[in-house]
Amino acid sequence: MNILFVSLMQGSPWGGSEELWVKVASEFLANNHKVFFCVKKWVDINDKLRKLEERGGIGLYREPPGSKKKSLVERVARKLLRKRRKNGTEWDIIENIEVDYVFVNFGGNYDILCHEGLVTFIKKKDLKYSVLLQFNTENSPLPDLERFMVKSFFLNADILFFVSKRNLEVYSRNLVEKFNNAIIVNNPVNSEYLHLLPFPEISLGLNMACVARLETSIKGQDLLIEALSADVWKKRNWSLNFYGTGVDYNYINDLISFYQLNDKIKLLGYEKNIEKIWIDNHILVLVSNSEGTPLSLIEAMYCGRGALVTDVGGNSTLISENYTGFLVSSQNITLIREKLEIMWEQKKMLEKYGLNANEKVRLVNKLNDHMVIYNSIYKSR
């Protein structure tokens, strides 16, 4: 079987949404299938993609037309090429490969609307395909024409994989369709490298961690900072550590200064060692407006930490109020402040919530769902 994996992730070189499809691709390689993978071209290729290539995977790195990274000579050459090929797009790179099946990983709600070339490739070659949907915005209806296009792409798919039941429900509402070709799967976590960690002494101060890319429009770091800028919080003994990188680093840094919280809030960058994060912090705080099921939440729970999260995506399957943490009903500054206040009042319970979280995630999170995808595709070919 020749299979093409396509990741439509555009915003950053790597994220939790990439982990699952890479594990599925590795499984196909391990079983002697020919694997192609097509991702956006970045200056630094992630090590896990390099490893796919070392094992025999064929990497196809697309660069959208008009990219600023191209030199003048490259842009002129590209323009001439597109004149020769009237329909030339970033998807030219897959035009001549021979595959039997396509696996598409969505990074955003309706990515396929921006990639007509991929849809054309699938239709032209009459290929079976599956879609992995990692992310959804709670209220994101589409105009009728776009809704029809996305719905048609989903209904014609062999299988739709969703990373939470809530994601499926939101897509069903937004697209006004019940998808009978849907399967719920979990994103992977390297639990063998994560252990139940000792709980830090909380009498020395409450340490909160926000582990997410620095993209406020989705992850809500700006609202979290504003919520903690109230006078009552400035008088308390606490810290908030941001772990991650992203487009809003400068904005977040400026906000911290604007609210005069430099002594309490730190930008610590990307931390590869998950346990290093949780040996020092008491609770995950993540006030996103949309999610799949955040890998950072699963990792925190494996390390014995509860969380304060918004009720989006699969968060409510893992976080139960006053048991494994705290749920904010929506991304609203008043509601965030109210829930932070409750958390502060119950801070002596956080160690117990963390132990409950560890038990919960081990019960709920299946670690081999890449095999669910592999077996489902293999049987359907």
C-alpha cells in the first residue's frame, strides 16, 4: 500500500496536532508500506520528520506561492513555472506521486477550504482518504457554499477521526450533519517518560503553569494576564509561568509589563522535559477558546497535576469540577476571574486534585490509538 500523509498545519513547525499522524505513518513504515508525507516547508524540519525519512518515508515539503522566504531569483523562477503550468500551486509537489490512499491531518476548523489543489488531486486520482480533525471552534458556522464544500469533503471521506467527542458534536452542529463515518481517538503521550511527581510545597506560594503556544487568539494568555492583574491578586503570593513559543511573544511580554506583573509572570520558552515543568508547578491553567484535547493537559495529569481549563474540546472528559480541577464555562474575563478565585480558596486541595487527575487520565486515555487508525485504514483499503 502506498499512502500519503498530509498535514495542513500552517501556524508553526510543530505542535501536539502532529504527534498522532506521525505515529500512524511510523506504523505503516514498520509494516513495509510505502509512505509519503507532505508538510509545509520550514527552515528547521522537526526531528520526528527526519526520523520518518531515515526509516524510508519520503518527505515532500511544500512552500506556498509568494512566500517571503524566497529570493528574487526563486520568485521569478516560480512565476515562470506557473505560467507554463496554468494551474500551478503549492500542491504541484504531489502531482506525480503514485499512492493508493491519503490521510489528511487538519490543524484548524476548515483547512480544506484553503487547499483546493489537494482536493483536486484526490478527486483526479479517485483516491480513498481519511481525515484527522484535531481542533474546532465552538461557534464557527460557515456560509452555505463553504458549508456544503466542507460537508461534502467529510461525507466522501473513508473515515473521520476526531480527538474528542465534543469536537465531533461541534462539527455536526456547525455543518448540520451526522457523520456516521466518525471514530473518536486519543492523541498520544509518551507516558513511559512521565511519572507521578512529588507535589511542591504550596505554603511557599502558588505556582501556575500555562503550557501552550503563544497565540492569544486561541490560547487566551492575554485574558489570563488581565484576570490576574486585579489588585487582590497583586497582594497574593503566586507565580505564573508560560511555557511555549509563538507569534505573540512580544505582545504577551508587553502585557506583563503593562499590568506591572513582571515579578509574578515569566516567559520561559519551550521546555522539552515535561517533568521539569511539573516538578515546580502546582496546576495547569489554560483558558483557550477552542481545543481538541490538549496534550499539555494529558501530560500534566500524568505528572499528578490538576488543571483550570475552559470547557472546550475534550477538556470536560478529563477535568471534573472540584475533583481533578476547575472548568471555566466559557472564555470570558469575568468567569475566568471567578474560577481563579475559587481555585485560590481551594489551593490546599490541589495536591489531592492532582492525584485524582493522575488516576483519571490513566483510566480515560488510551495510549495506542495510532493502532486504531492504522487498523481502520488497513481494513478499509
